[in-house]
Amino acid sequence: MNTKTYRIATIPGDGIGKEVVPAGQRVLEAMAAQGAFRFEFEDFDWGGDYYRRHGVMMPADGLDAIRHKDAILFGSAGDPHIPDHITLWGLRLKICQGFDQYANVRPTRILPGIDAPLKRCAPKDLDWVIVRENSEGEYAGVGGRVHQGHPIEIATDVSVMTRAGVERVLRFAFRLAQSRPRKLLTVITKSNAQRHAMVMWDEIALQVSKEFPDVRWDKELVDAATARMVNRPASLDTIVATNLHADVLSDLAAALAGSLGIAPTANLDPERRYPSMFEPIHGSAFDIMGKGLANPIGTFWSIVMMLEHLGEPAAAQHLMQVIESVTANPSLHTGDLGGKATTQTVTDAVCAAISAHRLAA
């Protein structure tokens, strides 16, 4: 029997991405050593260092180089010596928009052994998945500046929402909520103030909801949602929001679950026309770069999502159990979790646990 081979593009990017992506590759290799499948890796040195050499974050034909991969493992984009809009738009967003990865999925829950900051919140009360519209909205890239440097200078960023874009992400979110035990969806809006695009968003949510009669859903203004996440976490389950709103809410969610260092992301093309991209949400964290202090758990959890997307649910479940066994041990907590463990010690522990508990055939 031929062993399935998955072609993975690894893009460490900037900062601690250069540490956590190699750690993620080690974990994938440990999973592959069990024989159910194998990986072929190709590394791409795109990011801030590439920009300093070539004046761009990635080559103009870069998408063609990774178009036929099965998945992308990404680290981070961000360099203190390069303007943020150049690093983000020149790399991460170029890939997300170029491959129409319109559903950004961010699960959040309190993993075993982690002391989360909410004092009245048990682990069972905070088990969310946030769906972020990932292709348009506030990050559509439409706008410009005129009369630069003059008192009459004007700058615009236009939030663009299309019926097609809103319908597909809301339908994705309803379908995801339908697959979860509680079948509960909260639609985030700001239609009281944004009276055109967000009103359309609300109208389409109502229309799409009729396709999912078994899903309970409600609507929440984004500012009220922040308070609800803190005060009534158990009232939430699946959450869907625009590009900007979900970007902000998912960072809050990760902090409430203990740390941005453990939070994963999947940038999905649900129709599988292009490769999807998996990454931790913690950013480049240049303050700890090169010190071996980065928490690799967010990358490992992102790999769980990658394995699920590749059609390897048993392997994904096995790795998630390993991750939980490691976070349950306080001696394996990195600094963001109040511990003293290093990237290497956490990675070694995860790889050892994978080897010790073989994946069932």
C-alpha cells in the first residue's frame, strides 16, 4: 500500500516564526514517523530579510511556487524595521487573498493545566470557535491618500462587503455551528452605526439562518460582545464576524484562554481550489526572538487543524491529546504561561509523547 504524501510549504516569516515553524516541522515529522502518511517540505525564506535583499516581502510569482502544495505552515509577518502595512500586505495578506482563503477559523478553549484569568470561568465555559471573514471587509485594501503632506491631506480605507462574500462566510459559520454539539451561533455586527454594509450583513445572516433551522443563533454588537466574552463566556460557542471585528475579538479570546502563545489559526479555502494556510496568531514577537522562549503550542494546535483539513482526523485527535498532556504539566509552560520552559523543551516533550503513544491504525 502506498503511503499518502502531503506537500507542505513552510514559510517561517519573521521573528519567532523562524523558531516555531521549525518546531512545527519536527512535530509533523514525528507524526509521519508512525507510518500512516509522510510529508515533503519546501521552505520559503520570504519575509523581512527577503525584503531587505529584494525590496519585496515575497517574489511576484511566489503564489505560483506554492499553488500546488497541499497546505502551508506559516510563522509570522512583522519586522520593527519595516512598516507594518508592508510586511502584512506584502506576505500574509497576499497569500490569503491570492488563494481566496476566505474563512479564518480560530478555536479557543482553556487547555489543561493553564491558569486562565477569568475567575468565574471553568474550562467547560470557554470553548469557542471564531470565524473571521478573511477576504474583504475592513481589510479589502480599497482606499488611498491624496494631497500628502498638505493640511488638506485625505486618507481613506473603504470597508468593502459583497453579498457573495458575506453569504459564503455566514453559510460556513452556520455549517460549522451545526457540526458542534451546542449548535449555537452568535453573529457579530455593528449595524447600529455602520448603516449600509453591516445592515446588509444582518439581512444576509437572517436569510442564511433559514437554511439551518437546527442552529440557534443570536446577534450581538461588537462592543457588547467584548463584555459578554468576559462576563458570560458560557453563553457563546461559535462566533462569526467581519475581518476587523474578529481580528480584535480573537485576540481577546486567546488572552482569556491564557495566552496568545497557544492560539491557532486556519486560513481556509473551503472549496479547496487552493492550499489553505495554518499559523499561530501570536505574531513575530521580536522582543524574544532568538532566545528560545517562544511558545510553540499555537503552532502545534495549528498543525492539528492542518491535519483535520488534510483528512487525517485520527492523527489530529492524537496530536491534540498530546498537546493537552504537555500543557497539563506546569514544568512545560513557557514564559507567557508563567513558566520557564523553552521552545525546545516543549517541542521535545511533544515529540516524545507522540512517539510514546502510537497512532492507532
